[in-house]
Amino acid sequence: MPKFLTMDDFNFRDKTALIRVDFNSPIDTQTKKILDDTRIRLHAETIRELSKKGAKIVILAHQGRPGEPDFIPLKEHAEILSNILDMPVKYVDDILGKKAQNAIKKLKAGEVLVLENVRTFPEERKKGTPEEHSKRELVKKLAPLVDVFVNDAFAAAHRAHVSIVGFTALLPSVAGRIMEREVKALKKVLEAPEKPCVFILGGAKADDALEISRYVLDNNIADHVLTGGVAGHVFLAAKGFDLGKPNVQFLEKKELMRFVPGVRGLMEEYPQNVEVPIDVAIEVEKKRREIKVNELPSDYPILDIGTETTEKYGETIRKAKSIVVSGPVGVFENEEFMRGTKGILEAVATSKAFSLVGGGHTVAAVEDLGLADKMSYVSTAGGALIEFLMGKQLPGVIALEKAAART
Ligand code: 3PG
Ligand code: MG
């Protein structure tokens, strides 16, 4: 179980709470409007609880990166939050200057203030330890004005940034509800998974799939790794299959062929545990056609796993007690090629196992299929989740644990 403090460990009444959330959302680059408010909705839960507990709430968050089209102020985020909470939410276009300081000092119990995009602070994205970051201007200016730091930004916990770790060196620091829930769910599958434990790895990032497989197999976490998507193509290539020109060219263009030797080594070490598709769906004149992998190479692009693979994987899924899904097994956005992803996710949804699904595309597929409620846990994190599944220590989580050890 997590070794950090939670919101149950602090009396928030009339205290000023600085909360770091991850409001980072997809933005329409033309209109600069927020396209999806899932993350704001999620954090609203933590913020509502703090407000009900009588805290004076100061929100720090980032959106995009300087120089990128989605790097915009948090004004609209504050408006959306206000609508979700159904209460006024203040906003200042400042993070540590007089304007921000005065707004913080004026807060009354239960009120909510959103500060400007924290990445307007020039040093925010420097990497550092809590001690190093505690000496930066942002922390020096804000820490004296607040009583407690709440980190709810699990999705940004893989960043050793100032606003993620800097305050934990100086202030009592606790995990917000989203942080708490994410870490608990992830620790459940990584520390003591009920067996058999199945990892389904798809998506485009074959390098991530390799690193996650390595970690969960070497540490006896996963009993089965089922591969699909572009990651699955690399696994098939590593098994010696010639996928055919368009597919090999695609892997070369994405610089994924260089992971073939690593994947081959993994499969030689764990021949019983790693599974690759036995059939695939190719696109022939915009239509789906299925072929067995021993019919490869193909002159057509492979866009999904085939029916037999879906059934075979389904059997393994039905016997599982713990399941992690990271990445769709096909191009589910295309109706002809959503069948594999649908079959796999339905098998996961109907199983009695503890099921954890995560990553932007996977969550989108789960939501499109209306299966979100049937999963044990849906993570909204991207990079942070991937790093956690690789066994990496997340700086944001470690910083909270260190702060707890001090108390
Ligand atoms: C995310 O969306 O993955 C997090 O908010 C982190 O954002 P970043 O990749 O820009 O640091
Ligand atoms: Mg990112």
C-alpha cells in the first residue's frame, strides 16, 4: 500500500491548501478551446471534498508546453471547473506575483482559486530534487502563504518538476484522491497481483511494450503477455515473420525495427509467456480481410489482430484474476478494424478479474464501446502510467512518501 499521507490525515478547516492537479487536456489548435474535460471532471472530485472540508483552495496546473500550440492559459479550465462544481471559481493570470499573492490571501474557507499555467514559470520544467526545487522562486513565494500541499496530479508524477516535487520539502504534503486511487490500483497489480495475471500490450509504442514486458516478466508479475497493435508487429517480426513491404516500411519509418533484437531476446527467455497474433486483419481496398500469420508477407497494411487471435487471447483473459490493458490491439477508430480491440475489451469487461486499463487511446476505445463502468479501474494517465508499469519510481510519488516519512 502507498506510503504517503492522504487527505484523511490533515484537518483542512480554514487552512490554505495548495493543490497540484493535472488539467492538461487536448486543445483544438485553431480555436484554442478544450476538447475533452475528463481530467478536470476527475480532479473536481478532490477539489469538492477540500471545499466541503473548509479549505481555502489554490490550484496549480499546467497545460501544454511553452512553444507548443496547446500551451494556453488556464482561464477556460477554471470556467469549466466552476460549471462542474456548480460554484464560483476565481482565476488570476499570475502564479507568484503580487496579483496571485493577494488573491491567495483573500480566500475564504471553501473558496477555489486557479492560478495561471504553471509552465509560464520559466524554471518549472527543470528536473530536480524536492530540496533543489524548494529553493526556486515559485516555491519561495507561495509556500509561506499556504499550510498544506496536496498532490493530485498522478498523470504528471513522472515529471521531477518544480510544482510537482518542490513544495513537499517544506510543507506538510498529502496525496489527493486521484493520486491515492491511481497508486493503490497500480500497486494492487504490480505488488501482489492475483494470479494468473495477464498483460495486454498494444498501441504504437513498441519500445514501451518491450520495457513493460521485461519488467513484469522478470519480476514474476505477469504470467501472460498478449501482444497486438503496432507493438505486436514488432513481436511478430522478432519471431522471424516477414510482415511484407508496407508493414516493414511503417516500422522502419517509426524507427521501431531497432527493438526487434530486444524483443527476440525476451521471447527466447519467456517462450511460454509471450504471445503474438496467430492471424491478422489486413486492409484490401478499404475492406477487412483476415490471413494467418504463416500466410505472411502481405502487400497490404496489417490493421488489427484476427478473429482466431481474439478468441485465443479471450480464453487466456477469461482465466485471469488480474488484467492490465495498455494500448489497443488494432486501429479501432476505423470500423472495419475495431473488431479485435472490441473483442479483447469485452472479454476483459466480462471477466471477474481485477482489470486496469489505461492510456489515452485505450481509454477512448473503452469509452466508445461503453465499457468503462465494467472495468475495475480506468487510469487517465499516459506517460506516468507507462513508467509505473515499467517499474520506475515516479518523482511525484517518491516526494510524497519522503514527506510522510518526515512526519
Ligand atoms: C500528460 O498529459 O501526460 C501529463 O500532463 C504530462 O505532460 P507533459 O508530457 O507535457 O509533461
Ligand atoms: Mg505527455
